[in-house]
Amino acid sequence: MATEVDTWSSAPKADGVFSFEDNLAQANCPYTVDDDLLNEAEVNGNWTPQEKALHEARLKAKAKRRLRKSSRNSTSESFSESGETSGGDPNSPKGKIIVSDRKSRAGKGRGLPKKGGAGGKGVWGAAGMVYEDEEPDMRDPNYDESSQGDTVYATVVPEIDEKELEKMVNPIVQEYFEHGDTKEVQMLLKGLNLGSHKYEFSSLAVSLSLEGKASHRELTSRLLSDLSGKMLSQSEMARAFDKILKELPDLILDTPEAPQMLGQFVARAIADHVLPMSFLDFYKGKVDCEHARVALDRAEVLLTMKREMVRLDNVWGVGGGLRPVKHLVREMNLLLKEYLVSGDVSEAEHCLRDLEVPHFHHELVYEVVVMVLESKGDTASHMMIKLLQSFWKTGLITVDQMNRGFQRVYDELPEINLDVPHAHSIMETFVDLCFKEGVITKKLQEACPSRGRKRFVSEGDGGVIKS
């Protein structure tokens, strides 16, 4: 057996065959004498069979190492594309791959920083870049008022479109008709950017007042007077009235008296210096519309009246609660006296409606009863009953106002009796007639005070009252 081992060890090795000892020596000693021999043999061009076998073995090992390295690279690339690990524990630190990492796995790129080092989070620019000093901008959201000066904030209001103008203006005018405060209207208009449509506010206000009451037209005239010179010029006012004159054919469909009312508006505006004095002269001989001519003629007639009427303060009549109580009482007295002369119930009703004081109608009832007590004959009594009956049926005077008017006369009857000796008897007769015609209620009739006649006999009778 020992002879065989020696034979194997001493025998020459075949081509391409190397022993385990040779491999182990090669692994432990990376650089040996054989390398020098191989290099020398390669230079000289002489190869021995042993050297040739060793060289081929080394080439095969090198090829295997390259194959293993290429397989590892392909595995990592497949992982980066699919996002999943092909093997191993994904929870291990070595097995984790950051998905947000944007490094190239294909080996592309020159390895330079992105944007030359001038981009990225928290980067102010490329290295060596010099910035010039810039003046602070007050419109910059990062502007610091304490270190850079006072900040001026400007509110930008977009200009109102012509279609939205009517929707914005109508509520303002309707509220003004309720409170009558022109300063509040000015404040609201300042908050709106009317732009080139500013003059249309006046035309819309006048158009709305034509459909309303006399008090609304009086308030509109005052509003135009207060806005003139502050927010609207005379040229803009003239442009507004010119637009209304052109719209008269449409306005008369809802308001048949629109031409006469517009003429009064024009006259009042000229008297209040809202419109220029040459406003009417501009239209002479240039108006084709019949309704516009009626309005302009009406304005010219009002302006050519007496000097005391130049201001035309009463062009819209009495304006409801805007007038003092004494003035309202005087108007109601004139209304009743005119009715006693003419006997026109409809005219009296029209005048009472124009006063626009439904809360003060009890004064009219009081004046009616007092006139009946102070009158002579039965004519005034029957006419007043007819008037009250008409007001009662139309609902112009309510139950509350009727009761308050009669109750005031009941309370003042002792004082009235000093001037009218037969006031009690006349009052009883008039109350009975009113109840018979259905003007007052049974309760109000029973509340009428009556004074019984007390007739005493001579002193000898002991003061016994005769029945």
C-alpha cells in the first residue's frame, strides 16, 4: 500500500490534472514561485504540460467568479424593478431596500450632483453664487412690518357687472325706504365697486320709487340731493334721468302716472341743484317720445310757479310720519272741510291714503265727531256718518282706530260741553246713528256717557226728585 502511495506521488502528473495539495497551496499563498515561472515561460514562449494545465485551471476559476458576479447583479436589478426580494428575510436590515432612494441601479449618469448642486431641499443655490440686494415688496406674504416698515393692506373689490347691479342695489333701496338714513346708503355704496355703472343707481332708485308710495318718492328725492356732489356728479345724475326718460314706455305699463311723477322728480332735482339748470333746455325740440314730452312739460310748469315754491319741498305731498303731528292735524281738518263742501267721498279717501299715517287715523275720527258736535243742523251729521261708513267698509280705518277716536271724545266730553251745551244729547244721537249704520260696535255704543236730567221741586218738598 505504501508502495502505491509513493508511486502516485512520484509519478508525473497528466495534462490538466492537479492535486488537492496544489490547490490548497495556491489558496494559502496567492503569489508563489510558480507565478514567476509562468510569467517567465509566457515571456519566453515555452510551456510545459504542467504549467499549461495550471494556467487553464486558473482561467476556469476566473470565469466562474465572473459568472457568479454577473448573476448577483442581475438579481439586484430584478429586485429594484419588481420591488420584491427574491429570497431572504425582508425584515432583516440587509434585506430592506429603500423605495424612495432615487439612485440609479443601472450604473448610468456621471455621478454629478443634481442641477449642479443648486437644487434640492434646503439649498439656496449653487456654491459661490452671489445674490444682489433687493428692495422689500409690501405685497410679499413674507414681508415683515416690524423690520421693514408699515404694511399697507389694500382690499381689491371687483367691479360689479351690469347684470348683478340690480340685485345688489334693490335691497339697499328697499331698506332705505324703511329707515330713511342716507348716510347708511352712502356707506353701503362705498363698499361696492360700481365703476362705470355708478349713475345707474339713481335711475334704479327712481324707478323703484315710482312703483311705491309718495313717502318713498320723497325719500328718493332727499337721497339724490344728499348723494349729489359727494358720490354722484351733476353729469352722472343727468345721465341717469336721461335713461329713465327713455324707459318711460316700459314704466307706464306698471305705473300709468309715471310721466307726471318723473316730471316732478326732474323739477325737484333741478330745484335741489341735483340737475343743472340747462337740463330742460337740452331736450327742447329733440324729444320724439310722447311720454317724455309730458314729463318735461310737467317739470317746466312746476319750475315756473311762484318764487316761494322754487324749492318744491311739498311736491310729493305730506310724507307720513316724517311730518310733525300739528301738520298732520291741520291736513286732516282741511280734508274734512273740503269734504263738507264737495261731498266727494272718493277724493277724501284718496287724500287720507296719501297721508300714509294709518297709526294716526284715530285723529280723523276724533275730528269728525267734534265737527258734528259743533255743527248746526243734521246735514253735517249725515255726511260724516256716510264718510265713516265708507272708510269702515273699505278697511281704511280699523276697529282699533275707530274705538280710540270715539273714546277720546268720550273722555273730553265734559270740556266740550262748556262750549257746546247740548253736547251730550248730540253725542248720544250721533252714536246711535253710527251703531245703526254698522260703523261702531255695541260695546262702544254702551260706553257713551249720558247725563240724566235732575229736576228738583221747591224747598218744601224736602229735595225729593220728581219722577
